[in-house]
Amino acid sequence: MSTEHIGGAPARIALADPFADLEAVRTALGDALPQAEVRLDQVDAIPHGPGIVGLLVGPEVPMTAEDLALLPDLRVIAVTSTGHDHVPVEAARAAGIWVTSSAGYCTNEVADHTLALGVGLLRGTVDLDRDVRSGIWDVERVRPRRIAGTRWGLVGFGRIARAVAEQAAALSMPVSAWDPKVAPEHFEKAGVRRVANLTDLLAGTDLVSLHIPLTPETADLIGAAELAAMPTGSFLVNVSRGEILDHAALTAALDSGQLKGAALDTLPVEPPAADDPALSLKSTVLNPHAAWYSDEAKRRAYAWAGAAVGAVLSGGRPDGVVAEPSHRRQR
């Protein structure tokens, strides 16, 4: 499809993302499309109506199949994040719409953040800081652990988990991983022990980090039984999606001492309300979904999404395809 006028008006591209780097999108589009033929608008919510041919969507702006039905001219949805659980992928595919993601834009950042959170838990840096500020000067209350030799388990073994594995191994931590969707040779190439059963992975590690997308199959994947399988006094890091972890079970595991600590970069509700139980979790580090962030990553996410929209609208195939349309929409 070209950017011909629709109904006498220029084709419109909407950017629904409160963090958006508008200039990065504009530059990427300008490299693919004649600027004069493209109207780019930043919006607070999913827009509706004719004329919208491209849509860039951030994870803070959920989109439904009902929204899709109100966008008759839409050709491409470019997700400005790695995860795409906030858009109706299959409905878009069936409607003849491309869906792309910016997966890979923040691999280094999320891996770095995961390592920082995990090592921080093992060494007790946040708890020790809180103690000192409250008048407690007692290293043995927290009892920091040695990093070398700590068994790190990865739930999921995509590009971010593989980067974490490389970093953990550099600190002399033996690494294991579980991911039934990844072929054995990828574990072998990375020098990571492949565990075929999730429970066995959890039982054989001192620190577990989560690196899987949110799907109907992975919602509440880590619940009471899974946390009970972990060694007493172990740690958990979540940099995926809050809904992958059963927070009621997490509360119980922390209260009982089954887990010594947890670090959560994502929560089921973001931002949390003032009375959200997550804010009262003991021995927990909370971050505001920050693992992805650096100035470089932010520019890259929007540049890649903009380039994907430009590729589709100029008749090409985009990078980062999540869903290829089952048919081409009529112009």
C-alpha cells in the first residue's frame, strides 16, 4: 500500500505511547515515506475511525479487538516494546493487518538490570541500606551471600535470558534454564544446562529470574507449588510481566521464609495503587518497569517501530514480525 489520500485526507499514523520519542518515529518514517504524504499524531488512547493506516502502540495503552473493528483502514500495528500481550494479535492477523514488535531493542538493558537486581538480592544491598537509614548497623541480620557458585536458574531462554546467562557465567555462577520452545543446541552453544522440567529447574537453583512472555499458558505460571519447589532461602527476580507470578503465593513464600527475597520490575497493575499489597511485601525490591530503559534503547524502540510502519505502507515486509496478515486488506 502506498500513502495515497483516503477520503480526500492524508493517510494518518497514530502513536499511542506516553513514553514516545516522536522524533525517532518521524525520522524513521521519513526514511521510508514521503513526509508530505504522512500525518503523524501522538495520542493518549487507541484512536478510532477511517484514515488511520498505521498504529504504534506502547504497553501502557492496551488495545482490544473492538478497537480493531473501528479502524477500517489500518494496515499495521507496530508495538513499541518487546511484549505484545496488550494487542489483539490473532484478530489483527485475521483482519489482514501486520503486527510487529521492537524485540531486541533493550536486550542489554534488561539483562544488565536483571543482573543488578539478582546480585543486589544476594548481597543484600537494598536491605542493608534500609537498615542503616533506620539506625540498624548489623551485617549479620541480612547475611550477604557469595556470588561465585550461586546457582542461577532462567525461566525462559530467549535473547535476554541468554545475555543474562553470559553475564552470570562471567561471575562464576553456574546457570541452568528451562524453555520447552527452545531447541537443545541453543543451550549447548551458550554453555547453559538445559532442564526439561520447570519444577526441577526451580529445585536446583538459588536464584531464579523470569524471562518469558505473558500468554494464557504462562499467566500465574509461578505459583505456590513452584515457589515451594525452590530451596528454602532462595531468591526470585521478575523482569517479564507481573501476571506471570502469583503474588498471593509470593507473599506467603516471603512471609514463611521459603524465599529470602524478591526483586520485581513488573507488577500486575502498573502503577500500583496506594493500597496495593505489592507495596507491603517484605524483603522485596520494587522498580517501576525500568529494566528496559536507557536513552539509547528508548530511541531504538521507536525508530524500529516507525521503520516497520514505513516498510508496510511503502509495500515492503517489515522487520520484527509477530503476525503476518492472513490476507491483504483492500485499499
